[in-house]
Amino acid sequence: MNVNIYDVAKKSGLSVVTVSRVINNSPNVRDYNRKKVLQAMAELGYNPSAAARSLAKGKTGVVGLLIPSLNDTFFNCVVRSVNEHLMQNGYFLAISLAEYGDNTTKEGTNFLFQEKRVDGIIILTPLNEEKYILEMKRKNIPFVLMDNQNNHPSVCSINVDNYKGGCDVTKHLLDFGHEKIGYIGAPEFYLSSKEREKGFVDTLRNEGIEPYAIDHGDFDIRSGYEITKQWIESGKIPTAIFAADDHIAFGAMDAIREAGMNVPEDISVCGYDDDFLSSQIHPALTTVRQPAEELGAKGVEILMQLIDGSLKRSVNIKLEPTLIIRQSTSKLKS
Amino acid sequence: MNVNIYDVAKKSGLSVVTVSRVINNSPNVRDYNRKKVLQAMAELGYNPSAAARSLAKGKTGVVGLLIPSLNDTFFNCVVRSVNEHLMQNGYFLAISLAEYGDNTTKEGTNFLFQEKRVDGIIILTPLNEEKYILEMKRKNIPFVLMDNQNNHPSVCSINVDNYKGGCDVTKHLLDFGHEKIGYIGAPEFYLSSKEREKGFVDTLRNEGIEPYAIDHGDFDIRSGYEITKQWIESGKIPTAIFAADDHIAFGAMDAIREAGMNVPEDISVCGYDDDFLSSQIHPALTTVRQPAEELGAKGVEILMQLIDGSLKRSVNIKLEPTLIIRQSTSKLKS
DNA sequence: TTGAAAGCGCTAACAT
DNA sequence: ATGTTAGCGCTTTCAA
């Protein structure tokens, strides 16, 4: 029914092999013949079959990316980077949603893992990474973990140094003279939040200062708002707040304003992640930017090596985040 | 190198056909034999080849979704819905980023369009839809447009009634006694913003009221902030603002607060889209929610019919949005 | 209920 | 530079 390579061969008066060479941009085709083939393809409206090519070549040319949400500035940046770098390597990107807790679908698993649909997989911010690792290892699919929760020395992973990020923020606040600093974190099982907190506590103690307050909620506005509000109402008012994430920081700012105080005059607020809203709100949020572009680049680089077999042992890369100082933090009024 | 269906056949002592039947859940296999096959598959660690299956069957079992950004509450909801409904129909979802303006990559086009990689495509919020339509028609790929910009009677599309959304918001503000209402829109080429604006203007004029102010920026906080600030500084202060999008509304609220006024006491603010932040900020934002779940469901339903050939003519569906009244709008103080 | 054989559309290896 | 041939791994007749 559909036009195939033989039709093109016949129409152009050449063999299927030559047609195949044209499809694959082989240099070994006379220019004149290449043109004939190209024209035949155009006239017939020919499209090569990815299935047939994959079958014959033993690879798909597609890399899969598993992602937990499509609503996140950081994810968005990482994926764009991955996409771009894959293109440069001649691969296509197929993104798939990792439905938390719902891995027992009819088919059992995400389609990326099935039937060798992709040549490699990148898993971004997995929650149940152990299961994924097991599956990929069993199926022999090359893969890279990004922004993962636990340490897996035996698999390739790329992470951002959350401990350092926590230290940087804390140093910045200390530099501004703050000593009564509160930390609002996410649930303890997020390694990222835990490490940021550790950086916070360690940096503070290095200066002989104890955390003024530490509390945990979710990565959302509500948590930041409620925890801050509670602090304020109970009279436990820090001069600066370090939020584990920009959304939490937004909530904190909300609560501060609602209590009739100002950011940063009364309380400095610092976030984490550099959400695209953070630079646009007033006051613009001091935060920590993760090297999303670099994360994507490194991830693709490693995956390519894994796929072509040039990388045997596992590598664990740790990238550095960048403190972005904006208007939501200021020197402590003395 | 890799274990294939013949290996399974040999190991289980049955033919490849029987193995194939087991893979495809055919009922015509004796239970005893099915177990033998299943066990052989497990022992060998067998995974069917998607490429081979696609080639033999003439279809991939995958539907592609083209999306302009991974950082948007509405998109996120639509995609989750699409994903779920596709699963129910036995299809997998492969998401791909539509890089605006960058369709002249090395390969020429997004990979979804290439080489029959997918059985159908859903295009969400396209900007350059004409080009896509041409390409899909030429390649004979079944497709559905969602939240598209222009009218295309000849192709299947599903949209949300932005005009009605605009009317609903305006009616709500009128009900609250507002007559000095400003509208902050996005660039004119966004049909969505234009229609919301039209609903706004028409509803107002029906009551014999003229728009108090209309201005256009981008779909972001900055625009909302700057336009509102400018209005306030020039003394053109509405009692209510209708923003074409929640982010614009956030910016407007920011500017209002910065000018020492309150939302909604001094100025009511209404957004559009029900971003996930909107319900969490203070005051929570009155906005319009688009039926993302339904959009995804309908889109999949139509695409399935397009794929199986049961739908011949094109359909253009228009869904209704819902006004969500929260705390950012209130009755005009008289 | 099972199996033999013929494709699906392409590419790799080996000629020429 | 070009072509012949033999797969790639599966499903689909068709027969038994």
C-alpha cells in the first residue's frame, strides 16, 4: 500500500542499495544519481520506515527521557539542553512522563523500557530510582541518572552539589550580618533538601551559630506560607529565611507581607532553583541556579559513550550551582 | 547477539508462531503451552523487538505529542490526560518539544514526523500550525490540533471557548459592581488572548460600558507588573483588572501592592488558566480553568477514530472553561 | 490449537 | 560507484 524503497528504486532506475545510500547520506553515490533518487523520492512522496531501519541497523536513533512533571523551570531547562545535545549527536529525544506510584499499568512499565524502543535512557529526578535501575540493568539498556536521590556508585549519574548550594546561601546571609536564620525544607526523603539543609547547618556552626529555626513542609507555596506564618505568630521571627525551593520562598514572602512586614527590610528571603518567576517578582528573589544546561550536556555526553561502548566503568559527576543575588536579601539593619 | 523469538521457540519446544501468539495474548494457545513459553521468555530474559513488531504489523503503537514548553500547568494537565487515555487505548505516548522557529534542524523536522515513527500526532498550542498541517497531510499522518490559533475547518481540532471565558470573567466583575475595568492582554497574534479580550469588550458594551483601559504585553509577570504600574502612575486606576493569563495577574497584583494598595479591597484582579500557584497565593486568584482533562480525553478519542479510519470528516470541538472565584475579586465598595 | 513459509522495508557484506 | 543477496525479528496467511 505504502511506497517503499523498491518503488523508489524502480522509479529512479537504480537499485535499492543506491537508494539506501542516498537516504543515509553516503558519499559513494554519483551526484547525478543522487539527484535522480531524490527526485523519485519526492515524486512518490516516499518516507523511509523507521521500523525497518531500526530492525536492520539494530538501533533506533532515539533516546528516552523519563521526567516526573512537565511543570517545572528546572526540568524544562534540562530537557531543552538534552534535546539540543542529542540532536547534535544525531539522536532524537522521546520524553515520557514517569507516573509516580503508577508503574503497575496494564503494560507493567513505561514504554521507554519496552521492546528496545530506545537506544538509551535518561532518568531525571527519579523518586523510585532503585526499581528503574534494576529494570534497565536487566534489560541491558544504557542509562544515566540525573538529579537522583540516592548514591549509586555502580551506575552513571550526574548531580548538582546541593550541599554547596546550601553553604553558599548561608554564607551570603552571614555576610549580610544575619544570625537568626530559619530554614524551611521539603520532606526528609528528598536528598536535595536534606543536603541543602546540611550545608546550611554546617556553615552556621562553623561560625558558632545555631540554626534559629528549621521546619519541613512540601516544595510549594503553601508550606512556605504556613510555616512562616506560624513562626511569626509564635514570635519566633528570624531576620532571614532560607527556603529549600523558590516556591517555598514565595509562600514565605507572602506570609511576611501579610504580617505587615517587608522583604527584605524586615526579613530577607532566599530561595533555590531560580524558577522563571523569581526574577520577575518584586522584590526579585535571591536564589540558587542549577546548571541545567551543563547537566543536559554532560548527561548526553556520558550516555553517548555508554551507547557506543567507549565508557565501561560508571561515573558520578557533581556540578556546582550558582548563587544569584537579587533584591529579596539585604544587609541586616543594625 | 540478543535473544529473539526463535530462541524462545527452541527453548520452549514450540514454534515461533506460538510464541508470537503468547506475546500478543492470543487466546488460541493451550494454557500449558502458554506457561512453557512464558517461562522460556523469563529464563532467557527475552524482550520482543518493537522495530520488528512495528515492521510486521505496520503500526507502532505510539502516539506523538508536540508541545511548546514543559513549564506550564495547563500543558502538564493536558498531557497527563492524554497519556492516561492513550494507555487505555493500548497506545504509548511520546512527547516531543516543538522548538519554535527552529524547525530547520539538521534533520529538517521534528522526529515525530519522520519515518512513520508514530501512528498519530497531537499538536498542542502550535504557533506555526500551518506548516505542521501541511507536513502531516503530506505524510498522511492522522493528527489532531489542540488549543490551536487559527481556524482550520478541514482538520480535526479541539479548543476551549476563550470568548466565553472572557465573557464569564467580565460578567463576574460586573456582578461585583465594577465598571472601571482594565484588560491586560498578550500579543495580538495569540488568538486566545484576542478572543478573551473580545468577550470582555462585548460583554461590557452589552451593558453600555466602555473598557476603562486595554493594554498588551507578554504572557508574563513583567508585563502585568509594568502595565499596571503605568496605569497607576498615570492616575488611570481601574477598580478591577482582567488579565489574559495568571502570570500577568501576578504581576498586576505585585504592582498594586507596591503602590500601597490592596487586592481586592482597592483593585480586584482576575487571571486566566488556573496556574497551580494561583490557588496558593494570597489572596488566592480568581481565574478561569480550562478543561484540560476533557481536552485530552476528546483529543485521544478523535485521534483513535482517525487512526482506525472510522472518522472520515473533520470535527472541530469547542469546550467550555470554568470560572473559579477566589479571593482576589470582591464587590466594589460603594 | 499449532506450525511452515512468506513477507514487512531496510541495511550490511560482499561482490563487481 | 553500483548492485546482489541475505538477513534484522516479528506477524500473517494458510494448512493441518
